[in-house]
Amino acid sequence: MPAPASDLLSVFSALPSACVLLSPDFVIEAASDSFVAVTGTPRANMLGRHRSDVFPDNPNDPTAHSVADVQAALERVLATGQPNELPAQRYALPDPEHPGQFVEHYWQARNTPVLDEQGRVTHLIQTVVNITAETEAAARLHDAQVREQAAREAADWQRSELSRIFEQAPVAIATYRGSSYTIEFANPLVCELWGRNQADIIGKGLFEALPEVAGMGYEELLDGVMATGEPYVAHGMEAQHDRNGQRETVYWDFVYVPLYEDNGSIYGAMVVATEVTEQVQARQKIQELNTQLAAVNQALQESNAELLTNQEEVLKVQQLLEGNVAERTKQLQSALAEAEQHRINAAQQQLLLSQILGQTPAGIATLTGPEHRFSFMNEHYQDLSGNRARVGLTAAEVFPEALEQGFIKLLDQVYATGEPFQGRDMPVQLTHPTTGQQSSHYIDFSYQPLRNEQGQTLGILAFIVEVTDRTLTRQQAETQQGQPRDGQDAA
């Protein structure tokens, strides 16, 4: 095939589009200035050479197949005499500044036949457009959209999962927004403890939805959390709630946690709470019983002192009435009757004390002597010991597992020093008497020395309240403070 005339080459070079003129054997016979510029390949390096030799596949890319794709498209033009257009092609070009290296490009190519008078293909014109910038921009946009969609899906999943966890949490949870503390979320448990339905409170201000707690100090606590960003933890705080058809006084362990916007500003608060009304009332009852017990002990001491005085008076009467047997006998009988009445009174006081101790909703026991032998225990204490406690046995014999846990040393300390001891949320391992298995418990307890009239310690009074449920619930609430942000009463 003869080469085109020089004037044709000049005209082809001046074409505004980036194109090359190929022979039916795909040898480059002419190239426009735009093609030279867009490919970065000098015209002298192209003319008279096969297209695939000038623009080979990147040998370092085993996936490259652009030469074959373009070759197949050109052969279809030869076979059909019809133009065709290739989809966007990833076609690397040799890097003129770094021999042996290639620069990745993307191209849009159109192949057009040149026909003679008989309709035979004499040449092919290949026109290319470098779409690398647009393709890479589109790829970056697509990647960004994929990442954004993945982020949205992850955020939606996290919100859904967090909502599911909050809905099923065994603690009361609610979130508030803004200075009026609008309730945005309230799980079923907090609604139950507030005595409200979700539909009646969501979207309302906290103290609008729960007017009975207004003025009890919760406003100031929430304001402080919003202003400082510091969480607030409360134990056994009193509140009023209208539930079960009446207004009830309840007590809460809770934490207020600030909630943050993406820019770091505080927009609201979350509350995680547990009702501890029963535990607080039990503690109050124990305090009341301690007061009653102190009064009974005082009465017993006064009764004993009075009985001793009466016995001394009986002796005096006996001495003074030695000369008058009848009168002496009469007065002696009167004194003895009075003494017997004091004894009866003392016995009744002892019975009353036993009834009080037996009905107290706490484990109560008395231990005597330095060996701490049981002299009394109520039913609650027996339940706690697994029915192992017996009058006359020592604390170490009933609770051998308490030795290594330090409770016997505490009894020794109270007996030796006469100073009482109080423990709160103390962990203890108790052994089941039948299975021998140990179980974990938490207790509030006190060891109170029992003294004689001279102030000497004769024994120890033990008060024990099991608070396992309260302690585990509080520990769980404290653990949840470290969860994702999403803040005193369960209000």
C-alpha cells in the first residue's frame, strides 16, 4: 500500500481531533498534531510502524488486554466496512521520561473506515479522546459514594443495635435534649418505673411529663451536667412518682451522662438508673431497729439495776424486822412479789426483743466470748447460713469459708477493741451445706460490741443485709458509662 501524498499528511496533521490514519495492516501512516500531543509520542516514532508496536500493553500488568481489544475492533471494521466505537479503555502508554515504565490512561476510541469507489476499505481512521481525568474523578466519586453508603449503613446498624440493646437493657434508660430536657428516648423499663406510656412522654419536656419530680433537685443536677460536661452519680436519691394509681416515694441509684454533637457541643443528657426503694427502706428499718434495740438494752440495764436495789432493800427489811416475825414475813413477801414482777417485766422485754429481732428483714445474730459462739440468730440469719448456725457453735465452725475471707478477723478486732465495724457492698463467698459449691454474694453488715455494766465487751451483735441484686445492677450501670455516647433519678 503506497504512503499518502505529503499534502494529505499535512492536512491530516492539522485535524483538530486526536486521530491516526492506519493501513489495512494497522500500520500508522499519518497522525494529527493533537494525537501526537495527547499520546506524548513523537510522530517520527509512529509513522511506518504497526500500531501495537508503538502502543504495546504494559508488560508489567498481567491483566492488560487493550491491544487485543483494539485489534479486534479494527478487524471488525475491516470485515464489515462499518465504524464502531469502543467502550472506555484502560490503556497504559510508555512514559517518555522513564523508559521501560508506563503511565495508566483511559481512552474513548472510535474506528472509522475509508472506502474506495468499490466500497473496499483502503484505510482506517482511529480517533481517540483521553478521558483519564473524567474516569478517575468518576472512580473517586464512586468510591466516595460507596464509603458514604457503607458509613450510613454502619451508622444505621449501630443506631439500630444500640436501640435494641437499650430497649432490652435490665436498667432504666432515657435520653433528654435541650434546656427543657425533651425526652427523645425512654426504654420500656424506665416507662414502667415512671408509671407512664412511651407515647405519652416522648417529645415532652422531662418535668412536663413528670411534674411530680419538679422541684426535687433534679433540674439543678441536669443543669450542672449540661454546663460542665461532668457526669453525676447518685445513690439512693428520693423521688416522687405517680404510678399504680397513687403517688409513691421511691429511691434511685443513677448516673447522668452528657450527650455531645459531632462538633463537641453538649446537646443533652442520658440517664441510666436502677430503683433501690426496697434496699433503702430495709436500711432505714435497720436503723430504726438499732434505735429500738438501744432503747431496749437501756431499759434492761435499768431493770437490772432496780432489781439489785430491791434485793438490797429486802435484806435491810429482814434485818430490821427480826423482832417481829409476822411483820417481817409480810414485808418480805411484798418485796419478793415486787422482785418477781420486775423479773416478769424483764422477761417480757426479752420476749419483745426476740420478736423484734426475729421479724427484722435482715440477718441478726449474737455471738459471745472471744471464740464468738452463737447465742441467738433469727430466721433471716439462718437462711443466709444455709441453716448451719447452731447455738453454742463458733462462727468459724459455722462459716469455715469466712476464715480466709477475713470476717473472723473482723470479729476478733471488734471484740478486742470494742469499736464497731460497718461494711457496705462487701463481697462474700458462701458454701452450700449440701453441694459444697460456693456462690458469690454482696452484703451490707455491721458488727456491734455488746458490753456489761462495767463497759467490758462480752460479745458481738451482727446485722447483715444481702444486697447482691443492687450491687450487680449498679456495677452494670457503671460499666455502661463507657459505651458509645448516645445521661440523678430515673427521671
